Amino acid sequence: MAESSEIDWQSGDKSGLFSIGTHKLFARIAGPTRKAGDPLVVVVTGLGSSIKSWPSVVRGCSRFARILAYDRTGLGKSEKAPSPSPRIGEAIAEELSALLEAMHLAPPYVLVAQSYGGVLARLFLAQRPEDIVGLCLLDTNQEKTYIDRPLDDGLLGTLMNGIDYYEVSGMRKNHKLDAEDVEAIFNGGGDDDSEYSELEKQDYASSADALAAHKQFDNQVLGSYPVSVVRANTIRELNAILKAATEKGNGTEEQRAQVTKLFATFDTVEEKLQREQLRLSSQGRYLYAEDSGHNVQVYAPDLVVHEIRWILDHQPKAS
């Protein structure tokens, strides 16, 4: 793997480890040679997730825009921090800044985020509001998700015991990945580090609270820069998991009843949470990806690429 100091990150399809001072992060960049002022598309993955599920999106986007995907500390091919500690959202956003600056990748940026990546992307936006010219939010969490739509990971883990998530959720059957990417995702084994996944999870609520303090919805923080919000049909996956758990006898009857009650209101609450993110900008659009599960980049990579293009094509005209 090439050392980052030897790489010209402004052109070509390249990957490598890049130092942010204390340790190195793995990054891949692709797309046409970037000219000054061209937006750089930056992928922000979900909780505890590497970029292994994103190559179809990277490949599609790289046909018309330069795109960067990277593994956060301790995930995928990135190094662990010298002293592991809870992964505070603001610190994760600062690490992305350090990576971009060390790679000499100047703004502006369009952020493409999935799941918990929405919280992280918007914390990065809070730190660098003048540098972001668009958001593509893929079934993302927001500041009120853990309050209005709580999911007990421990309970879900109990129900999932011995169940093949990829099979039961339908992801293995219904994905729309390029053929060359299937092996790495479904059969290549997990490259995400459970220690760092857990560290991110530990600080989830406080990261969301930190985001809430910025009042981005009230302030319409993006002005007229475009926002695309994509809601997935996540409840379909969750109900399939509950059905498989019931058939397998996982959890107690009381636990299954608790989850059933939560799932009954899930879609209504999720619709409200997703639509609220349109308040980030005066220019936004909302899509319901009925055929997609939570990992939109896996179920509908072409849709993600289409939304990135829409954001780039709808930049406000200079006054």
C-alpha cells in the first residue's frame, strides 16, 4: 500500500494510508482531475462501518465528480488510535478535517452520509459551515432519533442470535451492487473492528445531543445549498428479523412483544424524523426508496449516484 506522501490525491483512482498525526486513516479517492472550486464528494459511513459497502457508489460518482471515501479510526483498513476512548462525534469530525487538510483537499465539499453518518456529517458542517455546499442524507439518524425512535441494541442482538442478517433482511438477494463488489461485502468477512464500533456506540447519544445544541434546523444552516433526503424501507428489514427471531424462538415472549410495539410506530416516526432534515436548506427534496433497506448504498447505489448528481447540478448561482 502506497504511503500517502507519495500520492497526488488530485487526480486518478488511488488509495492509501494517510497520517493525521497520531495515526493513519485509509482513504480512497477517484474521479476526474479536480479543478479549484470543484466540489469534492465525501462519504461519511454509518456507525462502526468501513467503506467496503461503498465501491459501487464511488465508481458511479467518479464518472462525473471527484469522490473521497475513508475509514474512520479503528475501522476497516485504518489504524487504531494510540489510546482508544469513546468516539465523540465532534472528535470524529475533527479527524475528517485533519485528513482533508493533510491531503491538501480544499473545500468546497458535498457530504454523502448514511445512518449515524448523518450525525457526524452535520457535526462536520457545524465546524466548517462555509465549506459545505450540499448534503445527501441516506436514511440518516438526526439529533432526535435516539429519543423519538429508540432501538435497544442489546435486545435486537438477542433477537438476532444465530440469524444471518444478510439473508433474513433480504440484502443478499436484493442488493444492486456491481458484481465485483459482492464478494467483499457478503463473503469477505467483516473488516470492521468491534472494539471501535462499540466505542462509537457508547458516545452516540452525547454526539446527537451535541448536534442538537447547534440548532441547525432553526438556523437553516445550509442556506440555499441543496439537501437530498432519502428514506429507506427499513421497517421491512426489521419486521423480517422479528419474524425470523419468533420462528427461531429467540428472546422471551415479553421481549418480542416489546419490539413488536416499537415497530408498530416506527414508520410514522421515521417519516417525521427524515422529513425534518429538509429544514437544513431552502432547497431540498425528499425521496422514499421503497425497495431499499437501511443500507441504501447497497440496495440502490444508482439512486445515491443520481442524488449526488442532482446536488451538484443544483448549486446556487453566484449573485
